[in-house]
Amino acid sequence: MDVKILDVETKSQIKSQIYSVTKGKSKLPSIIDGWRFNFSKHSKKKDYQTYVLTTDKTPEIIEGCLIINTKSPYQVYMAFVEVAPHNRGNEKKYEKVAGCLIAYACRQSFINGQEGYLAFDVLEEREEDEIKLMNMYSQKYNAVRLDNSTTMIILPEGSENLISEYLK
């Protein structure tokens, strides 16, 4: 799927792609590459689908990675989402990478008949980091926290808004 991310330095939109990665066919990012998650390991799980976002200018460099499970009975479950280390913090190269990947997961929910429901868990080592991250997901991506758990969900209206903002 064609998407556009934002070059932080030039403020220009960069043509990019989100595409499915076949299990075991591509080198996926891992902890040894400076990422928080080992996408190579987690992508091998049954019923999980892996997607990467790359730019048209540098298709060999993964800008972000997403793993979802579409076999959940009520919603698509976003197991892992992460932007490349060079897209984090004050010195990041691109913006909107995470938004595009999360919107893509929302789109997959509609495609798979789950009406746009997207669920995920926020698990951090420190509770204060979990709260900070949950607040960011709420503000930026319309996610709602379920009870007092670490589970969050994006409802269909929020999914539609994300798709409109990031994928069109």
C-alpha cells in the first residue's frame, strides 16, 4: 500500500510503501539492530502477519515494522509496532511512520470483517512509562483504555479517522 511519511528536515512528504513480509524470507529488525523488539522471532508465530514500511528512495531500509493477528474473534490484535531507531526522539528522520502502520492495522480490521476494532497491550517495565505511552496512544491515535488494564482498543470511528489521516 502506498503511503506518505514526513521528512523532518525538509518538511516534505516522502512516498513510501507498507507491504507484507513472507515468514523467513526477509531480514527483519531485531534487538541487535537497536530495535526494542525482535521482529524476526515474533513474526514466526502462527496467525501473525508482519508488515514493514519503507520509502521509495531507500527501499532497503525499514522505517517501521508491524505484527498483527487477524484471527482474534472480535478485533485485529496489534502484537508489535515500532519505528526504526533513527525515527525516534529529537533527531528522528521521519514522522508519521507509526501512524501509518497503526492506520494500516485498523484497515486490516475492516478488511477482515472486524468492523475497525483494533486491540493492543501496552507493556513497559515501569508503570509510569506505561501510563505515559497509553496517554500518547489516546491523544494521538484515539485509543481507549479498557478498565484498569494495559489493554487498549481503537474503536471503528477512531479507525476510520486514522485511515483517512494516514492512508489517503
